[in-house]
Amino acid sequence: MTYNGSVIWSDSSIDQIADSLAESDFCVIEDFLPAEDVKRLKSVMNHHREQETFQKAGIGQLQNFQVDRDIRGDRIKWIDKEDALSPTKMFLEKIESFMRELNRCLFLSLKDYETHFAIYPKGTFYEAHIDQFHSSGARKISFAFYLNENWKVGDGGELRIHNNDGHLDIEPIAGRIAIFRSDTVLHEVMSTEVDRYSITGWMLDRPVGLTFV
């Protein structure tokens, strides 16, 4: 099954989004940011890519961290909130606002978030997994914001969410954000036929500096 719904975040629909997270553990929002802001963020990513600041992503935490391209093939750059360029700061402000709204609606006690740019080069993927680490339960809500302009069927890179009915494929279309529970939602990134751009992150129930304690 492929996602083809439409949910627009506004003051009147935040409750609907919260209900979807509470009932289905995930939600998809179209046009989370305007097209011009998406273009600016894509330019920031390309700038960092040209500066060769992306690194191979790994799995695990601290001493269990390892790079395994048979499990995931993306390259990432963590976002420093203090040093973020203007378009990135605008995105982070939107995430912070959204996090406050989720706290208000769902009483999640979210306190912080961490996020990175992610590029999946052609032919890469990420096998099925759950985002919350065994050693730390800090991650509560995951999000993936997509920057793939002119994405079309056949380009691949769909976010596949596994559920009791089988699975749901969410196309990584520019401006769209997928939000889901970090501790329950089994998901994967399907193999991509083109470079796939996103900003991925996690909302936490403790400050970032305490997530590994």
C-alpha cells in the first residue's frame, strides 16, 4: 500500500495529527515547509556535500557503534543548533514549535531533539529497524523531512512502515514530513535509484547531553 493522503498542519489540525500518532503511531504531513524553504535547505545540504562534511552512517550507540553498509548506506551530517545556517535554523524553529504542540496534546514531556542531514546515494538503503536504542529510551518521536524535488515513481527510497496490515510505503516527496513513534514503529528505507535527501531526527524526553547516560 502506498500513502496518498494529505494532512496539513495548522492550528485547527494539530489535534488531528496528535490523534493519528496516538492511534496509529505515525502521521504524514504535506507541505511542512513552503517550496522556497525546501529549496534553500537543499542548497545547504549541497553546500555541506561539496565541503565533504558528510560521513558514513553507522548503527548502535557509543561502544556498540559500527558502520555496516549491508544494513544502511546513507551518509550523514549532524546539525549543530548553534552553528546552523539560516535556512536550517528556520527548519529547527519549526520542529521546536511542533514539539511544543505535541507536548501540549499528548503530554509527552519532550525536552530536546537531535537531527542530521542524510543522503542516500543511488543503490543504498536502510534495513528494517526501530529507532530507540536498547541502552537508552530517550528517543520518543522520530521524524524524516524530505527534500527530493521532482521525485517520481520508480525513483525508490520510500520509507516503508511495517504494521499489522503488512506495510505502508511513504514516498520521499519534497516538503513532506513523516512522524512516528521511535519505540514501536518498525521501518526501513527502500533502495533508491537516485540520490535521496532528507533531514532526519528524534524528539527526546531528556536533554541531548543526557541521552547516553
